[in-house]
Amino acid sequence: MSIWWSLHLRREAASVPLARRLLMGTMETAGVDPDISYDLSVALSEACANAVEHGGGTVHGGVSEAYRVTAYLDGEKCRIEVADSGPGFPCGSSRPVIRPARTDAEGGRGLCLIQELADHVHIGNTPDRGGAVVCFDKTLKWRKDAPLMAV
């Protein structure tokens, strides 16, 4: 079984729950275990929130630039990629260092949370057009009654 979809979303807070609901609906329909679905949806929400907050400026007429979310459910794995057109991560390293946020900080926990919830995480800059990309995957578990369970 293989399912994939891609969204181009405005960098607005309202886009985050839209992406999350689409992912949750896809996994529920496919029969993915609810705990796995929840972990991936939280990680996706954090990646989208980062793109909304840090992913660029506005274009003509005050409209926010877009970011892209792509999800692949392929066999036993789900891979999610969130890419924006902002300044990207600071240059000088091919892989940004993720440091835990201070305990009194109001933000800064998203990338650490994604690392804890996913099996593999790649964080970097898009090579061709600038911007950041957060890509993560997780091995899927299936409900016993899963209609689209991988064989």
C-alpha cells in the first residue's frame, strides 16, 4: 500500500491544524495504529509551526509566502517533509545542531520534540532555492482491522 499527498499552504497559523487533520484522516482511513498517528501528527504540527513562524516574509499585497507539506505512507513507513522558502538554518554546517530550549523559554522545543517522536530526522536547507526543510519518518504499526494494511 502506498499513499502520498502534498500541500502548499500559506504561512498562517490556521494552516497547521489543516495539515494535521489531513494526516490524521489519512492514517485513520488506512488503519494506522492511533498512537503512531498521534506521534506523527504532533511532529507534523511542530514542523508546520516552525515553517509558519520562521519560513519567510510576505509577498505582494501582504499575503504570506507558502510552505509545502508532503506525506508518504509507503509500506511500513511514513515519511513527512515540511519545506519553506525562508532564510533556512544558519550556514556553516550541513546539519544544524538542535539544542534543548531553556526551561523558562516559551518556544524552541519543536525540533527536539520531532526528534523524540520520529525514528529518523533530517533537518537542513533546501539546496536549490533556499529555505529550511524538516524531514522525518516513523515505522508504522497497524490496527488489526486495518483496511489498507501493508502486506
